[in-house]
Amino acid sequence: MPVAPSSAVGPLQPAVEELGQRIFTAMEGAAAPLFSAEGVYARLMDRAMRNEAFKTQLFRFVDVVPTLTSNAEFVRHMQEYLGDVAGELSPVLKGGLALSGIASGLVAPAVRANITTLARQFIAGASPADLVATVRRLHGLGHAATVDLLGEVVITDAEAEHYVQRNLEVLDALGAAIPGFGPPCASDLAPGGVVPRLNLSIKISALDARIQTIAPERSVPRLVARLRPILARAAALGALVNLDMESFAFKDLTLRLFTELLRAPETAASPSLGIAIQAYLRDSEADLAALIAEARRLGRRFTVRLVKGAYWDYETILARQRGWPQPVWARKHESDACFERMTRQLLDHADVVSAAFGTHNVRSIAHAVVQAQRRGLDPRAIEFQMLFGMAEPVKRALRSLGLRVREYCPCGDLLPGMAYFVRRLLENTSNEGFLRHTFVDGVGRAQLLADPATRVAAAPSPAAAKAASPVEFRNEPPLDLTRDNVRRDFAVALKEVRGSLGRDHPPVIDGRRTRPATWIDSVNPADPAERIGRAGSATAAEADAAVAAAVRAQPAWARRPAGERAAILERAAAIMRQRRLELAALQVLEVGKPWAEADGDVTEAIDFCVYYAAEMRRLAGGVANVAVPGESSITHYGARGVAAVIAPWNFPLAILCGMTAAALVTGNAVVMKPAEQSPVIAARFFDILIEAGVPSGVIHFVPGPGEEVGARLVAHPRVALIAFTGSREVGLKIWETAARTAPGQPELRKVICEMGGKNALIVDSGADLDEALPAIVHSAFGFAGQKCSALSRLIVVDAVHDHVLERLAGCAATLHVDRPEYAHTHVGPVIDATAQRRLLATIDEGARSARLLWRGDVPAGSGFFVPPAIFTDVARDSRLARDEHFGPVLAVFRAADFDEAVALANDSAYALTAGLFSRSPAHIARAREELVAGNIYINRGITGALVGRHPFGGFRMSGGGTKAGGPDYLLHFMVPRSIAENVLRRGFAPGDEEA
Amino acid sequence: MPVAPSSAVGPLQPAVEELGQRIFTAMEGAAAPLFSAEGVYARLMDRAMRNEAFKTQLFRFVDVVPTLTSNAEFVRHMQEYLGDVAGELSPVLKGGLALSGIASGLVAPAVRANITTLARQFIAGASPADLVATVRRLHGLGHAATVDLLGEVVITDAEAEHYVQRNLEVLDALGAAIPGFGPPCASDLAPGGVVPRLNLSIKISALDARIQTIAPERSVPRLVARLRPILARAAALGALVNLDMESFAFKDLTLRLFTELLRAPETAASPSLGIAIQAYLRDSEADLAALIAEARRLGRRFTVRLVKGAYWDYETILARQRGWPQPVWARKHESDACFERMTRQLLDHADVVSAAFGTHNVRSIAHAVVQAQRRGLDPRAIEFQMLFGMAEPVKRALRSLGLRVREYCPCGDLLPGMAYFVRRLLENTSNEGFLRHTFVDGVGRAQLLADPATRVAAAPSPAAAKAASPVEFRNEPPLDLTRDNVRRDFAVALKEVRGSLGRDHPPVIDGRRTRPATWIDSVNPADPAERIGRAGSATAAEADAAVAAAVRAQPAWARRPAGERAAILERAAAIMRQRRLELAALQVLEVGKPWAEADGDVTEAIDFCVYYAAEMRRLAGGVANVAVPGESSITHYGARGVAAVIAPWNFPLAILCGMTAAALVTGNAVVMKPAEQSPVIAARFFDILIEAGVPSGVIHFVPGPGEEVGARLVAHPRVALIAFTGSREVGLKIWETAARTAPGQPELRKVICEMGGKNALIVDSGADLDEALPAIVHSAFGFAGQKCSALSRLIVVDAVHDHVLERLAGCAATLHVDRPEYAHTHVGPVIDATAQRRLLATIDEGARSARLLWRGDVPAGSGFFVPPAIFTDVARDSRLARDEHFGPVLAVFRAADFDEAVALANDSAYALTAGLFSRSPAHIARAREELVAGNIYINRGITGALVGRHPFGGFRMSGGGTKAGGPDYLLHFMVPRSIAENVLRRGFAPGDEEA
């Protein structure tokens, strides 16, 4: 860890070092309960820090503990997680593991008690009464407190209300008790007087079951409404209310909410308001500057708790998964440096903002104090906040130096407390943590006190290094709809698209637009009066003409180098990337997709083009066969001929594009038959292909009724390949028809056939329901369930069944069913009146044959809305249990145990997607082996397959076992030719041909 | 090139070095025409030695030159070969290449003349008269001669007769001329008197159009008969006749022939006989010892020309291709050391063998002289032979030291001469050649004179190093039927199998043998009276029972680890390897396969098991999907369910085994329906699978008529997968039937369908006809044309059409049509009386509609023999041209040019195999791009695909584009499951999951 040359060190560095040394000296001799060599906790932490695998297993076990209500379940999970790493455990625990199978009643309570005890070290109290006692004790030590109610992740409105109530209770309890503590302690005394003794920290995610970062104009008023009683009570008690800062996705909304509170007349004067700001975010300096400016404008003083940020791993992983820029600094010392810059920023505006520094880092603390002094501020004007149960020596040292210390005191039950405990475990064992450096690794004081800014200049960021790694496929990043400007652009696109609707889209054959006799209207399913456009219906003769033209053009297309065809797809991708908002907006209007899903459809289309282009480049050189000297042998893949692409309306761009792109890039010509419900987006895609450079003989556009145009293509002897995605009924007919070989037909016809699903998801005992339930609701009701991957059978293991049902309806009730042109809409209409009638009948029948657990509301009007519905007590052989409904209908089943759950999941004619929420390693392993589905998802929702990451497609009655977006897919569109050349002449073979 | 410590040097090393230095000294000052810095040849050789790519292109161009009769063709080839490496050429040649397109009439003759002049440096004369003049000139220099008639490879009996005649002419010409040269020259004078002044070298491959190393008892008498006039004339002229040694495959037969000559009464006394022995063969010391012992026993003196051997690259490559042990020493110095050991061996037996040393290596020469002297032999008792036109300084030095020198004088036309020229070019530019070391690389004399034996000990052989490389798939080596003991074992196996024929083979369902009501006889097609056995015919109900049992057993089989299933296949392979002779012998009798092809069928079956086992192990871990941090995503492949395997009789073990092994190793259960004509070998295979450990519920044996048993299986809703190889008619019916989905059927049925072919091979101008014609005859008539890969359309480019026809019939006439139990048989019977009748009718009809070029003879008796037939003037739309006949019927077409040839080759309903013989790089490249077939072969026959090396299968009406024995094959037997696990918990993902 090199320290930069002293010339780069700021002028105050000697003062910071001097103060830092004084703090360290004051820490000596103080008891350090957390990192002493004694105790089970210390031993576990020590091992976790030395063994990454053990750390993972241990923390994952701790994470699941609160949900394991039976001793047998507890012991099973313990064995699964810790059986493999038992060698790392103390002999006692090893003995316990060996024993546990036969004596779970003895072992489980003992271990549970141990873990609970450990977790309690970090939790100030389970109840308000406990909390009062703790705060009183801290007061005795001269420490102030801020209270945080540990909240189970809130996924129903009832849970949000409960959180509000608990905050009021705590306010009341502490408000009543504090006067009895006696005079303010030293930490309550700022130079300007007594600061609010009662501090409350609020997490906005616990205030609302479904915060819509995509629609802050709706979410902020809801949050304000929930906060109102708390703020009123706090004002009455003279308390300070602080908004905690959670993940980056909530950041803008939290800032907006806080600004609203600063401005609102009812909170303009009181209570005192604070907000946490995370120095690890690249945005934070600008955000803080904006807040200060606004507060100065309003003349409203506020408090900032400056922290480094606790979700670094999560933010980093999420951004990489989505292909978004990293919101956080790449390296710890960059965050540390930013923390110091923002410290100075806060101190520079001490007239309007009170600064609190949430850190255990002695360097950061010393820097803040020295910078305050330099500005002529009394260091008691600022506050240092540290977590309850941690860093005791630091707290005491600061107190001994006369600085103000406030402890962040979590309060609540073991269940939510355990998640908090695991975060603390991670923090204490992090390779980069100050406490680990100080107390465990024995890093020298000089290094601990070095200026982080000097390291920033010296070390290149690892993110930059990553960018230099070899190119490989990356999914197109989705829009970040939490961003105001992105949403504004989307709204503009919607308006513009709307202004250009109503055009005619006739068939295009061999570059010529036909003059159709009949037209098919395309309407907005949320408002059927709005016509999106109309498509000319191709005749059977026109379908024949398209095939004939394709037959003529295909050989030249196949002869073009694969790289050229790939480049054309890449151009198509570039065009779609450029017009992504327009294409997404058109889907919102033509098929009723909510914004994010419409955007996902467009990025998937882009992904298909880019991925298949890359795949074709990979395959273009052929695959080397087993090599022997004297022979060159390679297998090349070539086109099949003319492909008919018959596409569905539910992914009107992505699936059409995927099948078409695969067929084109492999050298086939394509006759494209879009769904009757989405011809306008299809026509737009056709134009893009032409614009990208696909020759007009190679791609033909033949909208029309499936029974006419589709059937004609499927039976045509010169169609060598049919790529179909759609219903089981049509798929089976195509499968059968295409297999009949007409006399003179040149090729056996190949069918790539993706049909429906009746997809199950299992919720195991020990599942993380906070994650499972929103994923279930989204998988079942996203895009009104109109995805072949959608969840329609929820299977819950008995142990958690009732608890799941309790929360499920509430979670579903937070969905907004509305017109998809509104950003806040989760569930739009179904595609057309036929689907609406069918689904309403299904729900009616379900309400008779099963128990309706919940049913959503639909907006008024003529849109094809269907209320999402959840049924329980569903007979296992009922239509509800067996048939694909392709709409927002979810059936819930109770399984006696995991075995039955798997059997039930597999008991279907379909095998498309399936899922499991579980934290049992053994059950996860079994699901991986035993679930019968083309796409299996563990601990996440079962929709939203991404190209490359989740090659998509099923078997049984779901399809032929092909995998769109996977490495085998293009092979189905080609035939292989193996070419062996004897390169031996006169006994001599060129050297480079030899093995 | 390290020289070992002197302690390892033999006691005579100082004497050898001393003599060697004297030879080198004597070489100084002598003109060295070949390796002087002057002349086009020297410049070309210099460049070739510095640039491997240039060397390859140059030598390949020279190789094709003699066949290029038109200037345009000449220039086109020159541009294709040398255009890319023009930078290596002199400005003149570069200018010529640039010019050549517009002035081929100027450029071609000039370049051709240059090349011819160069080639002539190594050829003693084109005609006997030229030769006499050369030998006379050599005589004047004191050099003796041995004459070798350059022979085009002999592929017809007429060509062999012509070779004999030319030898007689040369004998006569030289015999008449030599007395006129005056007294014997110094090289003719040995201590014991004048040696035969007239020496003739004979290549046995030129004596017979089809030497059958597999049947020496037939070939040796034919060779003796051809040699008889030459030997008689030589005896009359007092000449010595020497048998040259060619490739290793001919070695045993050459030795056997030579031994016969030593023994035969008519040659017991004269002429003098000699034989060449190659020191690079590991066998040679033992072979020489046996020859000497036999000669000693007979009291018959003979001569040995000890050479190092000229086919090292070829032998090495061939052995590696076949998986046979290397017959040659791995390193040059090992051959040199062996040469010296054999030198001593010859000198030790100087009383019975006269030694001639064919080498240019000064060290080898000095060693021979010193060793002779040490034994008290006059060095003039031994002879040194060197090639005409090479190493002149060495020859002159030896002469100056009083040693005897004989020049090896090739005589003949440019066409065969060019092949000889290319071999000399390769020799002169070889990295390991003594001449290059001496004259070009300037290696020091001490090193050139070092004892090669001391290096043998020091350096490990590269073959040993190869064995340590990572395991990868290697084809099972075929039997080396040139070996006496191997043939003996095969004959014993035939006899033993014959003794155990006639057994009953009922269906076996779920481990139980049924009691069939009807039986199908299997007979020997070469002798229908011989019953091989009989198979019980399964009923439709039994087929259903087999499927039901398979459905029950399959899930457990699929759940077994892939490695266990792979191990069972490997056990089956091991059993077949152990019983390979028995399995091959059974095929000879049951389907009439000649030995080598029966053996090939068994090795292919072994290969399928081993290859698919390895492939399954590769696939078992799944394939990683695009990775992002926080997610583990992988695609696993799993079984489809129950497979019906419907197999043909023509590869009764290999194809049955391949389809079954693929289905089993992927976790499917198999109902196996063998062909009605080959149930006995199928039953044997079934037993092997059970013995290897396939559970009895997983494999079922249901022989019976295709229309009953096969049809039932194909239509069965629980059969998820059908692997079929057979006729187009049946294949199309299966394709269609299987695509109908019955209500309740669990899976879309998958068909792997391999059907027929109507395979074309193009002979281009510039093709090497010596290689093409035997390959054509074998591809068309091997196993009586009963392979789906067999050649049935020969397309010859106009420029060579007539020449090809001239030689084709003669080449075909060398085939032996006979009972396959005889080792010498090339073509056996067809499978049954129906096929025989159909094919005889086809030939009759062909003889009416086209011109019968040639028709073979068939043996008498009741066997199902069909005479192989070649037709020309075949109408392009005739049945002969279009239909698959599946028998020994070849149609020849004339194409105006290469374009038409490709169009004609592709003008077929089938697309299975295709081939090209050409030495035009551009045409080879076009064939690779444009030929429409699943398997394309360049400059080799079009049958005999090997597992792994030639993934096999076609498209159009030949099949569905699957590739047996290729890396994609197993995927067709499985369905993919993509499993994505979110491994992020509490914002923390295990480190090893991160990208």
C-alpha cells in the first residue's frame, strides 16, 4: 500500500496525523470487545477472514437462521452449509454437527441461542422498553443515540403501516423516558446549545410496499403521507428525523422526498430534518451541493449524516449485471477521499447544514476535526456517529477528547435483525475495512492516517483495467428509468409516436409493396378506439411469390461472407439502439407493454442481433475435427435455404427479430409473418432490416391471418426451415405439417418451435420471502402474465404456506393496473377482446372451482383489462392447474414437503420455465437436477431471460428443445458440411497441417 | 547438436574421423554443381530452405506440372501456387507471373522448359539410347551404374506389362552396349573379380497393378511370373537384378518375394540377386538377419543395398493416421546409428552377402570402410551407391581414394520423372539431410563425423514425448493385415465363428427372451445355403411392452452420473476390442464384408463408444452461459426419454452401435430394432451391452420386419426419439409419422434420420490420376457399393476425360470379385436375392440406355453376386444418373470444365458425400465452398469416414443434417436446461462466482 510522496500531501496533513495519533493513543488500554482474541464471535470472525469459502457458508447460514422455525430444519440447513467446512469450526461445533442428525432437539436450540446472542451485540433492543434501557445506559457513558427500527422488507401496505406505528411507539417511549435521564449528556451539547436528544432514523423503503422510482410524482406524496404522523410526533417531541440512504436506485427519490419535506409548509419549521449522504457515490458531491443550495434558498437548516455507504458490493454487481456505469467509486480509498472532500463541503456551509460523520475511521474523524478547527469551528459543532456494538475504543477515545458521539441504535426482532447482523459481519470481515485493518491486520498507524487523496492519483482504477479485457458479449443495458431525464425522453417518444400512428403497412415482396384487398387493424389494447395502424393481408399467392423470390435471392446471400451478414445485423442493432425509445413507445401503444418491459423487448432485439452476429463470426471459420497429420478436416455450417418466420405478438420486436436475425445471419432468406396483433412494430422492424442492408430479395414481409398465410408457408415445399413461436395448438400443427415431404421437395424441413408453458415456482421453507414475494408477483402479473415464461403455478411448502398466503395478496395489491402509457403502471390490458373474454371466464370459473385469494382492480373504460387474480385450494387436475391461460391468473398449491413440491412442479404437459426460492443448498442442488423445464431460476423471478445469460426455450409441449440466445441456436438454422482434405503429396505434408 | 562425451565413442572413432577428414579433403576443390551459389536451381533451393510455405507451394506446383498440357492450365496453376509467395521469387519470375495472365503462350513454355531442365539433372535418360550414352559417360569417370526405370504408378495390368517390356528393352540396350565400353572400370572390379557390370533395379509396385499385401500367397506368384522374363534376360546377360524397397506396407511382401527367388530352382544359380534394405525401419536388423540365415541355409549368395530410406515423412504420417506403431526410427541419428549397426552386420557375413551402401553421408561411408578394414576386408569388396546427379564431390572423393562407386540412374519420361524430382527436392532441402548440412548449412566436419550412436543415448525420442501429451480422442487402429500373424488370427476367427453359427436369437424385452411365433433366417449372402442364425420376430405387442419397460427404467438411468454411463460404453468398447476378430469374422459371413471392411466396421463401433463417452463427459458439466457477477448460469443437457434405434444391415455393428451408444450415454433408454438381414451380429452387440453393464430395462432387442415392429415404434407416443439409418423411402415416412403428436404424448418427437446418397466425385485436369483411379474404384465398388457414402457418379473434366476412361476400366479390372471369406476378395456379394435381382436389372437397363465401359466377372455358385459395372454416355436425367442403386454401379459423366463439373455434382436430390481430385488450389477452394454434400473429400476416396475425423451425415434427401461421430451429435439426443441462480445475498456474492 504505497503512500504517495509527501509533496502531494495537503498542508494540514501533519495536524491530521497528530490528532490521529492522539486518538489512537486514547484508544489504547480501552477494552475492545469485538476484536479481542476471546469469545466465539472473535474466533468465527478470525476464521472467516482467513477462509473465503467458510465465510460465505457461515454468513449464508446465519442469514437463513431466523426463518428456520423447526429444529429439524435448522439442523438440516446447518449441516448443508457447514458440513463441508466443518474443519474450520471448533471441536465443539464439529461434534455438534456430527450429533445433530440424531439430536437436533439438543443441538439446534443451543446453536440458535449462540447466534442470537451474537446478533444481539449489535441490536440495541427488541422492544421499545429494551431500547429505552439501552439509550439510558449510553447516556450514562456520555453518548447520544439515534434510533433505527429494523424493518422486515415491506412488501404490503399493512407492513408499511406497521412500520409507521412502531416508529410512533418508539418516539413515544423515548420521548417519555429521556427527560428522566437527567440533564443532557456531553454529546447532546453543541456550541450553540442542546441538540435534539431524540433522533430517529427512517428508511423510506419501509414506508411504502412498492416505491416506484419510475413514478416519483406518485411515490413522493404517498411517502409524505406515511411520514406525516411521524413528523408531527417528532415535532411535538423536539426530535430530529433523519432519512437514511439505501441503495442507489432509491437515491434520487430520497433526495426528492427530502427536498419536498424541507419545502412543505407543514414541515418548514419543525421537526429537525436530516438526511444521510453516501460518499461512495460518484453523484454525492453534486447532490449535496444541490441540497445545500436549496436549503440556503429556503433558509431551512438541516443535518447531513455523511457516511461512506454500505452497499458497495451490491451496487457494483448490479451495475455490472445491467451494463450501467458504476455509481460508486471503484476503490475504497477513492470513497475515503470523497468523504474528506464532502467533509470540507459540509464544513464550508456550516451556517446552513449541521454535519454528522458516520464513520469508524480514525483518519476520517481526525480530518474532520482538523478541518473544522481550521475554519474556526468548535469541533463540538460536529457530531460523530458510530454503530451500536462496534468500535467501542474509538467511541471512548473521541469522548475522552471532548468530541460528540452518537450511537446508531437498531431496534427490533431477530428476524429483520439477522439481515442487519450479516451486513455487520460482512463489514467487520471486509478486506478493506478500517476496523479490520486496525484491530486484526495490525496495519501501522502512519498508513492508517495517510491522506487517501494521495493514493487516488497514484493507483489506476480497476474499472478502467476491466474495460481493456477482450471483447465478449454484453447485454444491451436497460434504460435507467429512475433517472428523471430518461423518463422525460420516454414520455417525449410516446408523444411523438402517437403523432405518427395510423399508417398503412402492406405486404412487401421482393422489395415491392403489394395492394392488399383486405386490411387488419391494429389498435391500442388499453384504448381500442386508438388505431395504431393497419396491415395489408397477404394472399396465399403472395406468400408463394415471396417464397419464390426468396429462393432466387438466397444462394447469393449465403455466398456472402458470414462477416458481412453479421455486420448487417450489427447495423440493424445500431439502428434499433438509436431508435430504442421510439420502438419501446410503439410497443406501449400497440401491445400494451409497460415502459420497462417495452424497453426490455427492444434491448432483447438488439441483443439478438449482436449475439447472433458474434455467434456467426465464431462459427464462420468452421470447427476443427479430430486432427491427424497429413489431413486437414473441418466442419463448416451453411444455410438451409428459405426460412418462414412466424412470430407472436407478445414480444412483437424481440422474438420476431431473434428468429429473423438467426435465419438471416446464417445465410437463409426469410419470409416474415408477424402476428396479426402487432403488425406495425413488425413493419418498423422490416424497414430497419432493409435500412441496415438486407437485400430486398432476402427478406419479405407477409402479414396476414395465420390460417391462410402461415399455413401456406408451412406447407410450402421450398420453405426449408420454419421458426415459430406461439401457441401449442398451432405449433403442433406446424410440427406435423412441415414433416410431410412433397415430391421434389429439396430438403427435410426443420422446425424451430417454441410454444407455451404452465410454469411453476416453488417456495421452500427457509426461502427469503422478502425477495420471493415481489419476484412471484412480477413473474405472474408482469405484462399481465402474457409471457410464455410467466408464473402460473405457485407451489408453497407447507411449513411456510400460510405465511406466504398472508403476505402474497398484500404484495400483489401494491400493483398498479392501469394504461401502460403511464410510467407507474405495472399491469396493462391483455392483447385483445378475445383474450379478455377468455380470461374473464377463466377467472369466473376459477372463483367457482377454487378459492379466490385476491383479485385486482381494473381501470374504467373500454380497454381490454383483466383483473389479476390469485387462487388457492386449486384442484390439481383442474383447468386452472393444467391449462396455459396466458394472462394474469395465478394458482397456489400447498405441498407437504419439498419432494412433493418438486413432483407437483414437474407434473405438467409443459416444460418451459420453473423456479425455486430456497436457502437450502441441498434443495437448490436437487432443483438444479430434478426440475423439468428448459429454464430454471433459483432465488429470482422466472421471467426476463436475457440473451446469452439465459438461453431460452423448453421441451415437452413447450417446444423442441431449442435455445434462443444460446450457443447452439444457430446450428438449427444450418446444415453442417465436413470437409476432409488429404494434404499429403509425395509423402510430404505442409508443416502447419500436422498435429 | 550436442555430441556426447568421448567415453561413449567407440574405439574405431579416431579411424573413422581420420578417413572422413581425408574424404572431405578430397572433396575440396571439386566442382559442386548442385549446391554452388550459381544457377536457378540453387537459388530456388536456397529460398525453399529458408521459407517453408514457399517450399510447399513450389514443390506442389512442380508436382502437378507434367499433367498440365495446355499453357492456360499451366499458367493458372502457377499463379495459384506461386501468386501468394511471389515475393520469394526472382524479379524475372515475378514479372512472368504478372505477365502470365495475358501471355501464357510466352510464359508457360519458358517456365516449363526451365523445370524440365532442372528435373533432367537427376534423370539419366529418357530413352534406352539416352541411358546408354549416360552410362558410357559414367564408365569413363570410373563409375558403375544401376538402372531404375521410372514408372508411373501402375494401376492396370497393361501398365505393368509395359513396365516389364521397358526393363527388357533397357537390359537389351545396355547388354548390347556395355561390351563396347571397353574393359571394366575400377568400380566394376572387386577383389574377387569383375562384378556384374549391368545392374537393374526393380520396383515391385510397378510389376502388378494391384499387389495384395493381404494375400501374399496370391501376389507373390503373380510377381514371380512378371519377373520371370526379366530374370531370364538378366541371367543371360550376367546382370544383377535388385529389388528396390518401397513403402513399409510392401516390405514383408518384398522380402517374401526375394526369398522365393533365392529358393526357386529357376533362379537358384542366376542371375545375381540383390535387395535394398532400409535402415530407418525398426524391423530391418531382424529382417536382414533372417535373410542372411536363409541364404546361408540355401548357400545362395546375394547382394544388399543398405539405404536409410526415402519415405520417412510418409511412414510417420501414415502410422499416426492409423494409430499404428511407428515403423521407422523417430530421429535421423537413430537411423544413422542403425545404418552403422547393419553395416557391421553385413560385413560380418561377407561370405554370403555382398554389401552395397546407398548413402551420401561421409560419416556412414568412412564407418563402412574402417569396419571393413578392421575385419580384414579389402574396401573394394564393398560398393558405394549414390544417386545420379547428386553429391558429385563425394563420388569423386571416393573414387580418388580407390573406392567403388555405383550411380543409381533413373531412366524415363518427364511425367513419372517429376515425382522422382520432387522427392529429390525434398531430400535436398530436408532439415536433416547430410548434403544440406555439408554444403549449405556449413556444419563443421567434426560434428558431421560424430558417432550417431552416442547421440541416440543422449536424446529422448520425440515419440515418447508425444505420449505424454493430454489425452484426446484417437481412432481405434485398424488391423495391419499385411502382417502374417494378423491374417492367421483372422482366419482362425472365421473358422471359429463358423463353428458356432445357427443359433436362435429371440427378442429380449426387459431382460426376458420371448418365445417368437415366427423366425427370420439370416444367411451368408455369398452362400445362401449357409445359415448364420435366425432371429425371432417381435410382435407389435412386444414392441409396446419394450417401450413400456423402457419408460419405467429410463428415469433411473438418466439420473445416474454421466460418467457411469460413459464408463459402461467404454466397457462395451473394451469387450468389442477384445472380440474384434470374432465380430469382424461374423460380418464377413452374415453380410458379406471383405476382411478389411469388416474390421473397419468393428473399429468404428469401438470408436463410437469411446468418442460418445468422451463427448458425454465433456457435456456432463454443462456449458457456461454469459457470466455476470452475482449470477451462476449454466446450460445442462438431459435425456429425452425412450429412443427407438432402427438400424441398417450394411454397417450392421457400427451404425447400430453408434446410434445406440449415443442414445444410451445421453441417458435415454433404447428399443433396438436391427435390420432383418443382420440380426445375428445385432444380437451379439446386444449381449455385449448387457455384459458391459447396461441395465436390462434400459436396452431392449426387438428384431422383426420394419413394416411391423419399426412402424409400431415410430408411431408410439412414448418414443421420444427415433434414430434411423436406412432408405429414403422409409426415412421420409418416419420423419412424417413421428411429427404427429398424439393426445397425451409427452414430448415432441425428434428424428435423427440418415438416408441415402447419389454421390459424385470430380476429377479435375491436373489431378493425380495415379492416386485418383484406385480411390475411385474403391469408393465405387468397395463392399459392392453398398455404402450410403459410395461413389456412383464420376464426373471428369473434359481435358482428362478420355485419359481417365482409358485407365479406369483397367484399374477396375484388377478388383477381385469373390467370396469375402477369402482375404484377397475386394468385392463380395450383395446382401440378398432381392438386391441382386434389382441390381442385375439396373445393369441390364444401363447397358441399353448408356454405354457399358466395363463389367466385372463374378464367381460361380448361388451367392448373391453382382458384377461391378461402369457406364459412360449416361443421360443426365436417366435413372442411372439420378437414383441411388446401392450396389456396384458407376456412371461416368464428362464435364466441359470445372464449373460444369461442380454444377453436375450438385445436381442431385441427395447431399451425402462428394469428392474432388485436383491439384489446383483455386478449384480445391471452390469445391470446399460450393460442393453441396454433408461430407466432402479432397484428393482421397469418398468412403471410409472415421469417427471424430469425419463427422458423418448429409442433408437434402440424405438426412436431417446430423453428424454421427461429430461434436454436435449428442445434442440431438438431449434437451437443454439452462439454470440461472442468483447467488447474491445481502448484497454479497461468493468471490468465485464473479466474472
